[in-house]
Amino acid sequence: RDHKDTDGSPGIIKFPRPLKTADRTFSATLSGKIATKEMRLPDKGIEIQTEGNAGQSLGFGLVPGITIRHKGRANDFVGMISQGDIIITPKKYQEDDTSSDSLAGNVCGYGMSAGHLYIAGKVGQRHAVRSRGGVTVTEGTGKYPYQYKSGGTAINIGENGEKVGAGITGNTQLFLYNREKPDLHPDAMQVQYTTKSTELLKKEIEKYLAATDSPRARTALAAADGNAPLKSQFDRIVTKTFFIDKVAAVFSYDFYSLPDEKPIAEIIEHAAEEVACFLGLDDQNGEIIEYLKKGLSFFQNNFIEKSEGVEDPYRYQQAQ
């Protein structure tokens, strides 16, 4: 807050010079000092505004509460094991919103577990590999995106690379622009939209537009207000065990829930909606969902044995 280049807004810092390719792991030292409590963030966090051509690993290990807003390009490994927010935009958008500049290199978002990674342009190969949380939005990816991704949401408003989603697991959801059909790895599959997934896609694209002012995002939302709803513009992709995982989460709740876990009723509702979607059931009045919710609740309360304080390492596998 006391940085000499602050523009007067609390928590906003303008870095005093353009970044160069030699500036690697920008912000890593700051994140380390905050993580070890040598420094303290303001209550509302900080936003670091940069420009230029950033070196490798921009935002490495970024902690929650820090936002990097970069105008220009960045090298490989942007947002590696990050939990903060990173926004990369070009210095000037192209007038033609059907194409985007290449703004970042390979393996961006590796291992990220929270936060947002917004790149208003194309990225290189192996985007968001081994990430397990947070939200990434891009406007084109290289080959093998989302390998081994085990959670979180990814949206791509552009060309999709080859072999999308190899080894994806867990609650991973991908929303891929379908102007050209995505080349899916056998580990991934396209599924129908649920009400919640439709709402999620719209909300995240709106947040992305607010953060980047991307012409592509604006065009997609404008079309959705017309005759091309978002679910017709984007394919929803999940892992082939997605629905099993949803049901298993209900059966294993008592043993594997965390302090900040969603309430069991919400988990049951999500599972019921996804199962109905998976089975292709027409549920216009919601009756099927209610029956599924009652069935899942019955099994969760009666069929799965309760044993407080005893952890069963095989419980999750048995539930599957």
C-alpha cells in the first residue's frame, strides 16, 4: 500500500518498469513472504499491474489475495501452482474478434488449485496440466490441454488443441468452443448441460468479460442473448467417471467430508441432477430429480453403515 507508484487506489500497485523475459517467477518472493507471515496483505488484497514480455513462471505460487494484471505477453508456466488471480490481456485487441493473439506459452496453470487464470488470447501446449481447482479461461489452446486435470473449471473461447482431456478425473468440467468439434481423448466425454452447469458457464464468462473486456467473450454473450444460447456454442466435457464420482461423494460423505464441504443436501441435489442428465431423462417438472434425491438420501442415511470416528480407507472404492 505504501509503494511509491500506487495510483491512489488502496491495494493497487503499478510496477515501475515493463517486465522482460529475464524476469522469471515474478511475484514468487512476495508470495513466499506472505505465506510465511513475514508480510501481511491488506484486507482486500493487492493488485499488481504490469506490462511487457514477462519471463517464465509469471505468478508462480501466487497466494490468495494477490491479483496480477498483465498487459502484454508472458512465457511458459504462467500461474504454476497458483491460488491467486492472474489476468493477461493484449496491449490492443484485434478489430476482428474471430482471431486472437498468442499471449502465453506452454504449461500455463500447471497445478493451480484455486483462483482465476484469465488469458485473453491463445496459449501453448499442455494448458492447465494437473490443475485441481480454480477457473481458467483462454481464447485458444495448443496440443494436449487439461491433461490429468482433477478438478476446477476450464473455458476455452477459441481453437481447441489435439487430444483434449487425457487423464482427467474428479469434478473437472470443460466448456469448449465448438465452432470446430473438439478432439477429445478417450478419457473425456461430451455430456448434456444441467441447470447449474449452464448457470456456471454464463457466470464465469461474464466475470471474464468484466476482467478483460474481451471482444470474443462479448460476442459469445451477445449471441446468447439472441438465438445462440451458450450451451449451443460450447460443448460441456467431463471425465467418464464424473457421474460415479458424484454418487460416490454422497455415499462417502461422513468419512471424507472436510470442514468447508458443501452440505450433504446440496451434494445430493447435484448428484441427482447429473444422474438424470447422464441417463437422458426428460424432467421438465422436476419429479425425476426429486425421486433421485429421495433415493440417494435413503441410501446415504440407511444403507451406508455409520461409524463415527472410524475411517475406512476402502469406503470410497466400495461406494464406486
